Amino acid sequence: MTESTRVLIIDDHPLFRRGVRQLLELESGYDVVGEAAGGQQGIDLARLHDPDLILLDLNMTGMGGLETLRTMRDLGVGARIIVLTVSNSPDDLIAAIRAGSDGFILKDNDPEDILQMIAGALDGKNAISPELTSLLANALREEAAVERRGGTSLTERENAILRCLANGMSNKLIARELDIMESTVKVHIRNLLKKLHFKSRLEAAVWAVNHDPGLVPNHR
């Protein structure tokens, strides 16, 4: 029997929290273990329940979503964290990715699309609302001070996996593509994130799309 994905919802709008809970409970495979009306409460519940997935609002009174996200990552919260927001600002999107978000989904997407993107994020895919993809690419190109991860040495296998991440492939697809175990893929991803100083695979994927992965020197 497959274990349910344990979900924590952090949003300061009670009606929206209830709607998200009901949406997830209509689907099999999800177990909402907690709801938080603010950032600090969300952090406390994340440490208490150790959920698999956190759905996080960006604009909240008190501790905002970005601060909440950064704090959880600094505390070692390992859950998939997806920002669920009304903001379509490229700046917010980039900030969330660099703070360690695994996805950025607009609240006004159709419920079926939101569920599909959440499921994709849990499978290791990039979860960004389609209408934001071009905005993200343009914003990154226009940024004058995007940091190069110069001098970082990735193995040939890590470079191959980085390219797969850039193509939005899940761990299962990467394993099939490279003919290795899925557990091995996870180890390589963890290593390359550490080497490149990224907080999430989504941040690595976005960076790789905007920088030729072939420029990252192979380590022989």
C-alpha cells in the first residue's frame, strides 16, 4: 500500500486554506497534517509534523512567505515547498526559487492544473505555472548580476543530470535516460546542488537553462 503524501498548508486566508484542503482530500494519496495562518506557526508545524509537501502563500501578514521559506530551509526542513500565490511578479518568482522553493504556482490556475503541477513537483519535475515561464526567462536574461558558478567542478555524470534537470525530467526519467538507479540519481542531485550552492533542484534547472551546462568544467 502506497503511503499518503503528508501536506502542510500555510496561508493567512482561512477560506483559501479550506479550499486547498478540500481539493487535496478529493484526491487519493494526500493527507493534510496541518494548517497554519502565518509563517512562524507554519515553521513550528513543519518541525513538528515533518511533512512531505508544504504549500506556502507568498504574501502573508507578519512573517512573509519568502522569510518563512528561507527560515525553513535554514532549519533543514526537507519537504518539497511549493509557493501558491496570486503574485505573477518575476522578481517574486526568482526570489522564491533562490530561497529554496520547489515550485511557484498561481492560485488562479484551474484546480486540475494545480493538482497536476503539485504531483509533478512530488515526482521531481519543475512546477511553475506555464504563463510564468517566459517571464522568468526574460527576467533572468535582463539581470546584470546573475552569478556564475565559475570554478565549480562537476563530474561528467553530474553534468548529464544537470542537463536532464534543465529539461524538467523527473528522477525516474533521469534514471531511465542514464541507465542508473533512481537512488543514485538522488545522490548525484544532492551532490551537484551542494557544489553549485543551490537550495533546490528547481533553482539548478533554471540556472542551467540560462547557462550552457557544457560550460561547467568536467572533472576527470
